[in-house]
Amino acid sequence: MYRAPSKRIQLIKRVVIYTAMTIAVAILVTFLVFIMQGYRFNRDTSQIEQGGLVQFASRPDTANVTIGSANLGDQTPSKITVNPGTYRVSMTKPGYFQWNKNVDVQSGQVLWLNYAQLVPKKITTKQLTKLAAVSDVTSSPNGDRFAVIADASKPDITFIDVTGTTPKQTTLTLPSNVVPADKTPTFSLDAWASDSDHLLVTMAYDGVVEHLFVDRNDAKKTVNISTTFEKDIAEALFDPRSPNRLIVRSSNGDIRLIDVADSSLSAVIATSVTSMSMYGNDAIVVVRNLADGQSVGYVSFGSQKVRELKRVSSTDQVRASVASYFSEPYLAVTSGNRLEVYKLRSLPSSESNDSISMSSVHTFVMPASADYLSIRSSGRFVFAQYGSGTLTYDIELKKQSLMSLKTPVVSEVRWIDKYHFYITNGSTIEVLEFDGANAHTITSLATQFDVVQSDDGKYIYSINSTSDGFAIQRSQMILE
């Protein structure tokens, strides 16, 4: 005869079942949380370790990825969590050279490998537009056009737009009122403003050097800033806050601001300055000669007070650069062949009396004295160039790379995007990553003029010499 379980037994059973289910769910959730945080069983160490996430991207995409001995099932863009350690990463795509990199994966960290430029094994280079002569060339900051001076003795600037299928040319002739009528000046290109619409042109005659402010859209707006504002200009930079403003340094080290729009010249905002650069849109970084050594400091826009960051007693040439990486300021200083990198807690206005906390993050003695120094790629890389080599310090990964150049270059290397620079050695264009890895010759090039890459990475444009002059050529970097 069936006897129903007592209510007490039923209650106990329900409590046991619910408790077991709760414990199982808690264990499962905990397990999933650990999995999501990258914890894995490491068979090499027989321990559970938190791995690191590696994100992959390439140009062009849909590349196959191998990390260590593991082949990813997904093509780029893709990602994987792996145990901490050093890995060899490869990306491959039919028709392209293999991309390789040795990387260090750290526990709980994300490693972005989002800059892989796959280079075709066969690059097609096509001549587009012929030029009878070329004296000087500079590319715009956004890479959409070249400014070309064909004859250095003529006040003509040709702008060549390379954004379309066929380059488009427009020529601007500098107005006669800015050029001395009784002289035969020599013209050269100096620098572009960040808007890619304004640029500085240097005009030299009889030992005199003058600077012209040029609006590529309107020749009538050309201003001779040397005769209008400041005759003695040793260096001029565009103010990052406005393409109509300039920061000029005289040969005696005085810094002033010029506003072309309202025809104004500021009072002296800093003295004894030997070099200057920008800290974003906030301040001018200066190196000054003082009685007891050299001083690295900055002066905020709107201020006339220089705030010192570092004093250097050496007589070797000092170079300095300041940039922010994810809102954290970093200072790089070279004195001769010594490089020092500092992290700053903040960079208050130079008028402020707030203390500045600064800690050393990297020091290195280079093989030779630094010729150029910058912090670039949104503040990630400290890049120093010396003699026939370069040094890159990766602030994110705290990793240093040294590279010897095959052919010594006599000017600062130029960058084609945030992660790649290029070298024109008189016979070819070579493109390299920030640390010198994955170097490839793109095409023959018998000139050393600027090179630009289209926004989509599909083409690299350059100006090469031909049997009857010059030509703009286009090298296809992404296969159809």
C-alpha cells in the first residue's frame, strides 16, 4: 500500500535539491567568470593561470593567424586568450609576404596587434602624372596632396590632389607684393598647418631668409611674416589651436606668437630658447640655455611664464619632447647619446604653483648622439634617431627596440602612418614598422621626396625621376 512521504521528508528533499542547484549555479558562474577573465590550465606548469588577450587586425583583413603553434580558426580581425609567455605571431594571406612578430603576452593584459601591414609579393607601380621639373616637395599632414615647387627661382606652387583615381593639379602664384621686385629669390617649402590648407614657404635672397604664410586656396592671402611681423625668424611653427597663428623663435632665442588673421604680434613669452616643440594644444615645450646649464621646460598658451621640468648640466645638445598617452603626460629628453623618459602625474598650467610629480621609467645610452627626438603615435612611442640607427621605446609595453639602418639617412625619417615609417635612399622606398620589423622594399625611387599613403591603405604615392623629368607614381598595396 502506497504511503505518501511526510511533509518533513519532502521539505528536506526540496532543500537539498535547491541547495545543490544553487551550489552548481554558483560553481558554474564562478567558472565562467574565471574563463571570461582569461584563466586557463597551463599544461606546462600544471597550474591555473590568468592568460592575456591578444587582438589581431591586418590591412588587408581576412589574414590567417598563427600564434605559437596554434592556428586561429578566425581570420583577422580576431582575438584569442593565451597563457602568459613569449610567442611568435604570423599572419598570412595569399599573394602577400608573411607578417611576423615576437610578442610577450602578460597575465590579465590586452595586447593589440592591430597594425600589421601585409605587403604584396608583387607590387604594381604605375606612372600617373608627368612633371617637367621638381625642386622641392612636401606632403600635407592628412596625406591627400603634395605641394610642389618645380623651379626654385619662380614663385609658383603646384598642389597635386591624389585622393581620386587621377591626380588633380592646381597652381598658385605668390603675389608680387610679397616678392622683392629687384631680387631673384629662391623658394622652398617649409611646413604645413594641421588643416592641410595653409603652409609656410621660405624665400631666400642676398643672404636674407624670409618666411611666407600661404593659403593654398587664395594666393591673395599670402603674407610675408618676416617683413610684416618679425624680421629675425630662426624657426616657425603653426599654432595647433589655429592655422592662422604661428609660433616664431628669433635667432637670439625669443619666442613670440603671430596672429595673421588680426595682424598682431605678441610680447616675448620666453627667452634664450634653443629649440621648441608642441605639447598637444596646451603648451610649447622649450629647451633653454641658462647660466648654469640647459633647462627643459614648457610655457602654456596664454602665459609668459616658463615652468622648468628638468635641468641638464651637460654641454651636449639637449632635445626634448612631451606628449600624453591616455591622458598621462610623458617627457623624453636626450643629452648627447643619453635618453631619459619620465612619467608625469600631470602637467598643470605653467602659471600654476602646483607641484609636478615626475618619475623615471626608462634610461638608455645610445650608440651615438641623438639627431632627432619625438613622442608620436598618440603618445605611445618615444622615437630617437642617431647616426645610422633608431631607438623606439614603447610606453605601453615598456619595451625598447634598436635598429641599424642599411643606409645612413641625413634627415629625420618620415612616417607613412602611426606605426610605419619609410626611407628613401635614392634608389628605393623601404617601409618599416616602428621597431624596424617587417621591412619591405615597395618600389624603385630615384628621388628622396615625400611619400604618402591613401587613407584606405590601398596605394602609396611617390614622385620619381624619369628620362624626361618626373612623374607621380602609384604603388598598389592591396590586391584586387
